[in-house]
Amino acid sequence: MKVIIRNPKRREVELEGKGWRVQDVLKHLDLNPESVLVMRAGELLTRDEHVKTEDTIEVLSAISGG
Amino acid sequence: MRCVKCPDKAVIELRRHHSPFCKPHFIEYFENQVERAVRRQGMLSPDDRIMVAVSGGKDSLTLWYVLNRMGYNTTGLHIHLGIGEYSDASYDATLAFAKQHDLEVTTVDLSKTYGMNVPDLSKALRRVACSGCGLSKRYIMNKEAHERGFDVVATGHNLDDEAATLMGNVLHWQMGYLARQAPVLEATTEKLVKKVKPLYTVTERETAAYALLHGIDYVEEECPNAFGAKSLLYKDALNRIELESPGAKHQFLLQFFENARPRLEVGADEHELRDCAICGQATTTEVCAFCRMWQQAKRRVEQKEERRQLREAEAAAPTT
């Protein structure tokens, strides 16, 4: 599965294996679910959603410093 | 996960309300929150002319979108701060949004109007960019709203912004700032326009979700000066607490507004307002903070130029 972290600095991470849920991905990447939104093909995902090996998900930080 | 209000699949879970929502019910929730905040705090009247301070980010564009959807008479104010590509992208996003939704927007270019952009101002003052930037924005918002006859200035401050500000003020026991932190600041004189924060009960994450669900094309890029800002540290700390204790963040802020702040106001220092000797805007001192800052910046630029000319003259002088 590919994870694109869109901001504040864009980076991409490949995760191996099956059975990932959104909350596992965030925990693995040390991202706080209270600070981010997760999307797949432009649709928002809740933390219990399963992510398939062939999926690409995007993580958007909702926090800005202004 | 299913929506708390219907059998549809949820797109977002708000743990502080124990509520997952589908798209239509999340939008309904968000707009109800804003409407309730506006009504309960007496923020806006149907015939008010509202100036919305618009940076091009998710909060201000969402605010503008929601107020417009609620039928208010709004005009955007965008201040071009001259912070490189970030400011150009912010300007473009604001104008594109205004065009798309057929909304009126006024722009002020800091450099063209006042002679320096934010990076130059910061360099001249030898201070972090955010202090001069914040002061300039607050001054310009009020001045433009007053001169153009607006009744209210609305800003996109959300629950996270306000909770982070509160945390900073509490950590330093800034009693004056604590007494003045509020979702509504009434116009105390004719020259100080009323300020309101209609998004103060919705979180930054909820605002971002609302913007995404409406296809609002905002600037995702962070202001380059914000990296390392204390506000980000406080937001991170608060969201760590929120993760372990959902609802802690809004309790911290809303209980402050409801229970603590009214007690602070009683003892708050009251200063008499007068007109600034330079610009005529309302201030408690002879010259307002904005004019003092710009005078200092311009003086330092002049002194630097004088030193440069002197060095050049010395270098050009024949040696004996």
C-alpha cells in the first residue's frame, strides 16, 4: 500500500502486508488521528476502514500555524 | 462505521461528540455549529455588512463559504503579505474562490501600501516575522473595515486556534490577553470595528473536512514562517491530550469563555482610547503600535542605507 503524506512536507511511504486499517497506518506512522484526515480516491475514510495492498491513501494534516 | 443519524457509511468520526457522520449529516452538523455560535454570541445581524478576512487557507475560505451560504452580505479582504510563493499562492486561491462563487473581494498589498513586505519588515525590526505580520494584519483589517463602512470583521479562527492561544496565554499568565480573548469583540469606539470568530466551536480537522467535502480549493502549503511556531507546539500538545481524552480541548476553551473569562474582565485594566497622532486610528497611546513598529522599521532601513553610503564614500576617498 502506498501512503502519501501531503503536508506540511510531502512524502510517500510504502507499507507491506495485509490487514491494515486506517488507525493502524496512522499509529505506524506516528500520526495523531485528531490532527489529520485520511482519504482514498478523494473520499474521506474513518479509522476502522480497511486498506487493501493495492490502495493508495493520502494523509492530510489539518493543522496550520497561522 | 455507520452515521449516527442514518444507516449510511460515515465519512468522519467526531470522538468528542461520540458521533460518526455521513457526508450530508456532517455538513448539517458543521453548519448548525456555526449558526448556533453566531446566534448565541450575537455575532451577526441579517443586515450587517461583513468583511471576511481571507488568507486563502481552509479556515477563512470555509468561513466565507458558510456565511455566504447562510445568506449574509460578505466581502472578502485579502492582505498580500509578500512571503514569496506562499503569498502568491494564497492570493491566487482567494481570487479564484471569489470568482467561482461570485463574491466581492478587496486586496491590500503590504509592500505597495506600506513600503515593506513581511520578510523585509522582519529583517528591519530584527524580530520574528509573525509578530510584525500579526500586528499588521489586525491593524489593516480594522482600518479597511472602518474606512469602507463595514459593521463587522469576521475571521476564520477555529477551536484549535483559540485553544492554542489560550494555552499560550495561560502558560505565561498573560492576564490582559486572557481578559481580551473572546469569540466576539464589540466595537468599543466608532473606529474599532466589531470582530467575530464564527468558527470557534468547530475544530481545525472539522473545518478541513468541510472544505474537502465542498471541493474548496484552499492553500494546503504552510506559511514558511510558521515552522517552529509556538502555536503549532500548543496545538500538538492539545491534540495529544484530545486523543486520550476526547472533548478535553473544547472543554478547556468553552469553559474558559463561559466561566473564567467573565471573572477576569472585572479586574481588566481599562485604558482610555484616543486617536493615533500619525494615522488617526484608535489607540491607548499617543502613537499606535502599528505606526510605532513601521516608524522603527523605516528608521532602521534608513540608518542601514546611511551606513552603506558612508562605507562607499570612505572606500572611494583617496588614501594619503
